[in-house]
Amino acid sequence: MHDVLVVGGGNAALCAALMAREAGASVLLLESSPREWRGGNSQHTRNLRCMHDEPQDVLLEAYPEEEFWQDLLKVTGGNTDEKLARLVIRASSTCRPWMRKHGVRFQPSLAGTLHLSRTNAFFMGGGKALVNAYYRSAGNLGVDIRYDATVDRLELQDGRFVAAFCGGERIEARACVLASGGFESNREWLREAWGRNERGEWPADNFLIRGTRFNQGVLLRHMMDQGADIIGDPTQAHCVAIDARAPLYDGGIVTRVDAVSLGIMVNRDARRFYDEGEDFWPKRYAIWGRLVALQAGQIAYCIIDSQAVGRFMPPVFPGVQADTPAQLAAALGLDVPTFVRTVEDYNAACRVGRFDHTVLDDCHTEGLAPAKTHWARPLVKPPFYGYALRPGITFTYLGLKTDDRARVHFGGLPSDNLFVAGEMMAGNVLGKGYTAGVGMSIGTAFGRIAGTQAAKAALHEEVAHAAA
Ligand SMILES: Cc1cc2nc3c(=O)[nH]c(=O)nc-3n(C[C@H](O)[C@H](O)[C@H](O)COP(=O)(O)OP(=O)(O)OC[C@H]3O[C@@H](n4cnc5c(N)ncnc54)[C@H](O)[C@@H]3O)c2cc1C
């Protein structure tokens, strides 16, 4: 029997497995995917958000605890657990030497609309390299790893973990860490959560899944059925507007279109529906998926002119290009007169001051509803570009309620040998909203806590048994 069983094979699971192993526990990690698809959503990531009080290697200036906390408070609208959020924030300032020790390398941030050079440490080679480094290190340390190993249920006794079932096999361990993601890959569950709208549509049928197909929420559902304490709203998720041509799963980062704040967004009726310049892109990009989900047909169009080109990360699919707004509308299949009026009204309302995409500048609209409050410049320079966008689900926030020791709770009481980390508990910190890079900060902090606590619980039990 292993001391610690880790369920999942992404960042949170790997952090837990490494910490448990470093603490002296024997560890078995079960990853649902085949080896070539290992690493869940973590393989698609690029960075993590880090608190720091002064410049640190790839991070510029300072990003103090209070500023990080205020950012989180703002994006979640207060729907967060301050104690757990601060724990994540503080842990983000000290985790990188440990990550380096396990082979993760960092690089300075890329330019573009993300404004992240101060706040986020980028992984050299992206999340794929991070995940590969962790697997390599785990292998070297003697963590047992099994692929194609989906855990479908647990055997529990009075809130204690006894065993996991994996394809009919019963696997016992002294302690267990659940890090098997949200339910974002499960289209049926998304459909059920989002329901039918007033237009008779099932919005979730038009969602694309940005990451792995393996986060089916099997264990989340099972834990709910077992009476584990739950947190979060099933419709709340990290949800980005992505290119409508993206594949159903695993399109990854390159399907994102980061030009929204540089232009306008219109819906299927060729009308604007939200302030594209409300705040910096890292604080707003994750609300646009939801905004598009609320539009008819769950589709919207990002429109820019040539002034925006070169100011955002180039998306993988080229935009539809035209010499005039009317031609662009025709090419996108939008009503031409309505679209032209939308662009003209917007252009006429722009009050251009000093355009600066790196600050909340004074370029805004006047007398237009909805307003564009920053970076508003008339769309006048051909060629014009349009991108059809759909909601791209990154990860869901419904999860297991936990505490500062990453313990799963039943009826308000913590389990003493069952722990949770990553997306499966991110809803404790993220009730709604998102700020770029915090997913990996949460997974790294709680993965490490869960691994340490699981090892402690397992080794304590071992000692107790030996003494008995
Ligand atoms: C395209 C994209 C880009 C992103 N970019 C960033 C970024 O730059 N920074 C950031 O902070 N966050 C980013 N995120 C979010 C980030 O991926 C998550 O917050 C983080 O990876 C969650 O880690 P995790 O280990 O909880 O989940 P995952 O990495 O998804 O791991 C879950 C694992 O569980 C396995 N699994 C699922 N069910 C079972 C089961 N029943 N039995 C066994 N195994 C199971 C899966 O195969 C998978 O390996 C991004 C996400 C996507 C999709």
C-alpha cells in the first residue's frame, strides 16, 4: 500500500505528489489521460501570478500582498475567502525556488495587451515544459505514476479516505489528495448547469473547451453525492471569448483573441453590448466568455482597424479582412446597415486624448451606451478586421470546500486524510471573476499544502500502526 494516493496529473497533483514524496511518503499518482495528453489544463498555461516586494529575476518592480489582494477582491466582487486568498498570495512569493529545484524555468513576460511583466512569472516553454519537468522530477524521486487511470469513486468511512476505485481495481492508501480538475470538459454537465435561456437556446451547446477533455468532473460529482461540502456556483467559470474556429478541446492559448480592448465588440445583431475598455485586459479577458454566452447564438465579433495590429498577441487564426466596415459586415454575415451605424456612432462618440494602452488612458466615448471608457479610438484605418468569438470555458469554479490545510469537509467537519487542491477547490478563492495567473498560484499553493498534509497524515498513521 502507498502512503499517499494523488488523483490527477496536472499542476496541483504534481505539486502534491512532489511535496508528499519529499516529506518521505511513498506516492502513487493516477492520471486519467494517456501519457501524451498528461498534465490536464496545466499543460496549456504560461504563467503564475506572484507577490513580491521588490524586483525579482523575471519580475519587475513590486507587487505587494495588499495590491494582489485588492486585485482579487475586485475581480471576485468580494466572493472570496480572505484567509485562503492571502495564504495563496503569500505562498506565491516563495514557491519559485522550489519550482526551479524541480526543473521549472522562468522567462520575462511577452509584450502585448497583457500588462503582466510586473505581476506574472512566465514558464520557459509554457505549461507543457512545467508539467514535463515535474513528471521528470517525480519519476526521479520515485513517485509511481500510472496513465489511463481514471478514478471513478472513493471508498470513504466517516469522512476518512479508505480506497479509490480505478476501472474496477480497488487501490488503498493511507491518505489521498484529490486534484482532478473541475467539470469543464463535461458538456452534459455544462448544459445542465447553464440550462435553457429565454430564447429557448441551450447556451452551453455553443461553448468550446479551451483545455483538456479529461476534466469530466467524475470525482467532483461523486464527492457531491457522498455529502462532501461544496462551494461555488456551477455556472461560474473562467470563460474567455475565443476564436469560433477553435477545436472543441485543447485549442489552448493561441485561440484567444486579445484585441477586444483595442476595438469594439458587437453581437449577432451588429450592436455593441459592453464596455470594451473597462479595465486592463488581464483583469477583464475572463469576463468576455460569459458576456458572449449571454448574447443570442452565443457568438460575438471583435472588430479592429489597422491601428490595433501589432498591439496584441497574434491569434492563430487570421481575422476576416476588408477595406470598409460595410464590406467587413458582409464578410462576417452581419446586417450591413446596422453594423455601419454601430461603427459610425462609436466613431462619433470617441473623445481621443493621449492613447496609451499601458495605462487606463483618457480615450473614451461620450454619449454612447454602453460607453467605452478607455482606449477608445475611432475605427478609421483600413484594412478592418473581424473575429467571430465563442465562449471558451477554461475551468469551472464549483468545487470542494476546504481550509488552510487543504482538507475536504463533510458536514462542516474536516477529513483527517482526504485533501483537495487546484481547480477542484479554486472556488474557495474564486467565487467569480479572474485575474491572470491566479489559477496556477492557487494550484501550486494548495497542491503543496495538500501534499505536505497528506504525507503527515499518512506517516502519522503508519507510526500509530507500528506502535499499536
Ligand atoms: C488554455 C489555458 C490556458 C491557461 N493559462 C493559464 C495561465 O497562464 N496561468 C494560470 O494561472 N492558469 C492558466 N490556466 C488555468 C490553469 O490551467 C488551471 O488553473 C490549473 O492548471 C489547474 O491545475 P489543476 O492541477 O487543478 O488541473 P489540471 O491541470 O486540469 O489537472 C487535472 C488533472 O486531473 C486529471 N483527471 C481528471 N479526472 C480524473 C479522474 N477521475 N481520475 C484521474 N485523473 C483525473 C486530468 O487528466 C488532469 O491531468 C489556463 C487554462 C487553459 C485551459
